[in-house]
Amino acid sequence: MDSPENFAFALPVMMLTFGCVFLAVGRFGSREAYHWAAGFLCAAAAFSVPMLLYMAPQPVQALTAEAFFLAAFYWYGGALLKRFNQPSRFLLRTSFCVLVYAVLAYTVLVLESLPVELVVSDAACVILLAFAIVASFRHAREPIDRILLGVASLIVLETIVRDVALLGFLSSAPSPDEFESSVYAFVMQAGASVIALLFALSALAATTLDTIAQYRHAAERDSLSGLLNRRGFEEAARKLQARGELSGVVIICDIDHFKRINDTFGHAAGDTVIAWLADLLRARLPKGAFAARFGGEEFVAFLPGVSLAEGGKFANIVRQAFAGADLKEIGDTGKITASFGVAIVNASEAPMIDHIGRADAALYAAKKAGRNRVMLEGTPAREAPEHWPGDLTEQLTEIYEGIHEALGGDAWCVGRVTMADFAEGEPIAATAMQAYARTTWKAPAANAGPYAVAVDRYAKLHMNIDNINGDPIVMILSEDVSDDHLAELQRDGISYIFAGASEIDLSLALHVLGRDFGIRTLLLEGGGGINGSFLASGLIDEISLLILPIADGSAGMPTTFDRPAGDATRLALKGVDRLPHDVLHLRYDVL
């Protein structure tokens, strides 16, 4: 396959140039650049044979050039297989090349037939390239990949057409000198040059785009967690907003007391904790969602097309999995937890940073509420009366939640009226398709506390959510509630127990909660009605009271205990603590 004089310098120089360029690109981490470099350098050597070995006998030139051409197409095919992550088939392709070269040697040295030599050589090159094309075309996803395979297919087609014409042209068996000076040889090399140039440019474009994407990926990824970094997250959100598809929820997460982990066990342990939370997030992200590490121990995730309640459910699943992680390999860290804030993202022109700000405010509320919980935007931590001074309300809420956390209950309990404040949206009725047994039903997501327990004797609560700031909801019901209501609770993922046929037996309720949910310590935080019922049943062991530095004689202010007239309950003072902002914490044993 000697080159005519017109292309004696152009083709080797072009191939050599591309081979060197691919060598340079390979230094930047390209997967297949070195295969392309080997292919183009072999092609450059093949086209250079007439110049470099001009004094050698014709058979030596022919066999040397054919060896380099076979090697060039071997590496071209290898580059395509490498690019599309297909098996290299090294043994098969190498054996094929050895066999073809043996046939070529017989043709050149024994048959001395130029037509047979050219057809055998071209057919072998076509097979090597076509094999890679067939193995790769189903995996071409990007436009540049389809262009590359299209040009490679053009080489195959051009070679077949050329060989058909060649058989007719060489029927008279001209000498090598006559063939070299023929118009056919000129057209063959001109066509090969143009297509080779297109092939090299498309391969270079594909490889360069891969390298650029690789560095862009590195620039937008956090190396420790493997998630997006802040820049990558904002770019992903910007693209969604440009398409009008930025709608769903944003979740911000922060590891609780992370500084203590770093200070006590070292930064390597802290890195392990960060990587573990990142893995939990990544494994549970739904289709189309993405997450980022914004820095330190703070993570942000965007879940498209989901409601605020669904976002809270996702965050609670991650929270529970993280709190239950076994990280003993880094030391006796105790329970490691995280807090979450969730905010809705509506399709609007507001930048993502605004939505993140609202989620961050919810996260701050979760931290104030005692950590290890999920807080939805607009969901209040247990609120003080609205007419109290705002700064005092914030201070007292923080103290209240701090005591709640310090008491460390397995669950907290309120009545129907208090729990109704946490419900979302309008009631959505359900129709039972079966009769339900009056036995405990535990929702799949309710595998760990603390739990949010509500007494709902008349089945009037319609929550539309399955947790309160990350705490799975458990309803205490009587057995005469309807099957439709039980169907609604199961649909919404709300656990329930039964504590009486038509009235609630609180003693039985505590027994069932302990048996089925492992609840041993229940923090009673309801209004006067539910508190009074527990007190009248003799089920309260200790009372914690906060004396606040404010006098409020407004009508209708709630009482701590509200129960029918009867004997008063005697208390014994257990302790007094003075807390910040002139708050007194009184602790009593119930006698």
C-alpha cells in the first residue's frame, strides 16, 4: 500500500501530528488517547515506508508497510472498544492479525500478486474496525460518539467500494510502478486522506471533550464525599431553572456535634463520618435528585417533584439510618446523629440560594429543638403564645427543647388538639378494601424513636404526614374506629395501637407502647386535658416545670393540668435549677 508522490509527505506528517497530539492528551488522563496515538503513529510509519526504506527490496517495503497498517487498525479498534467500555478481545484480535499477516507474506513472497495483497490488507483493516463499531454502536449516547462511529463506518464503506473498483482496475495486473503512478492510486490516497483527517478530528474531539468533562467533573465534585460541591450543586440547579424544572424540595443536613468528633477522635474519624453520611444520601436519592457537600459537615440535597411531606419522609429515613450506623472502627463515639431542615422549592425565578436559606432556617430550628430531628419549613417547634415578646419566645423555646433533649425520652405524647397543629393540608379520605384486625400496626419507617405519640379516641386526626420533625407518629386509638380510618393511617405510613374497646385505657396504652415500640420513658407534653388524664390515672412519675419571667393574665390561657374535680395530687420537690434568661426549672416527684 505505497503512497504516490503527491502524498509522500502529507499523510505521514498528518498522522504523526495527530499521534503526538493524542500522546499529549493522554497525559491528562484520557482513557483511550494512548490507543489513538499508537494507531496514528503506526499509520504514519506505514505511509513513511517508501521514503524510509526506498533502498530496500519491494517485498520488504510491502510487508513492512502492511505490518504497520494492520497495527494501526488494531489500535483504532482498540481505542473504540476502550472508549465504550467494551472488552478488548486482545487474544482474538491479535490472533486475527497474525493470521492475516501470514496470508499477506504468502501473497507478497509467493504469489507476488498486488491485487490480492491490497484486497487482503484492506479486508483485514475493515474487519478490525467493523468489529469495534458493531461492539460499540449501542453504547453511543453523546452526539460526538455517534459522529465518531459514523466516520469510522464511512472508512469501512469507502474501503469496500474502493476494493471493488480496484479488482476491476487491476484485472490486467499492472506492475507496482504502473499502479503507483495511476489515477486510481491518486484517488485512493486522496479519499483516504480526507476520511483519515475526518476520523482523526472526530476522535480528537471526542477525546478532548472527555478530558474537559473529566476536569469539569473534578471541579464540581467534593473529593471526600464523592458528591457535588457547592459550585456543582448551583450549576445543576441553574440548568433545571433554565428549563423551568426547578420544583420540589431542598434538604439541608448538618452532623450534630461534629467538632467533638474531630477534637476527640481526629480528623480521619471525622472524614469517615462525612463519607458515611454521603453514602447514605447517595444510595437513597430518587431519580433526578442530586446532593452536595457544601463544606465541613453540611450537606444539601434537591429532590425534584416531591412534596414537603415526602421530603421530610426522605430526610427522616436518612436520619434514622445515620443514627443507627455502626462506626465503632473509629472509636467509642457514642450515637452520632444529624439534623435536617426541609423547604419547598416552587418553580419561580427565585435563585436556589433563597430556597436553601429557608431550609437552613428550618435546620436551625431542628438544632434548637434538640438535634437529631427533621424540621419542615413552617412547622413550629412547640410554640409559646404568639403575643409574647419574640426574643423571649425564642429564648424560652430553646430552653424548653434543651430540657426535652436532656430528659432523653423514647417518645413524647400530646393530645388530639395539640397534634392537629402539625397536620398538613386538607383531609384526604381513604376507603378500606378489607376489614382490619384491631392489633398494632407498625409503619415500615417507624423502626426507631423517638416517637411522636397522640391520643385520638374519636379518629379525628388527619395528618397527611408520617412524622413530626423526624419523629415517627404513633396513634393511640380505641377499637371502634372505622376501617376507613385505619386504611388512611396505613396509606400515610402512620403507626397505631389500640387501648380499649370504646374508651382509651391509658395504662393499657403505655403497656402496648412498651411492648411493641420499646417505649420505656414517655415525655408528656400535651395540653391540660391529656396531662390531666394521665395524672388522674396515676401514670405520671415526675413533673418538670419551667417558671418563666413573664406575667400573663390573658383569658383562655391553657392550664398545665385539666381534670374533673377530685383529690389534689401531692408533689415532693426534687430539685431547682436556675437557667439562663431568669428561668427556673422545678422538678417534682409525684407522691
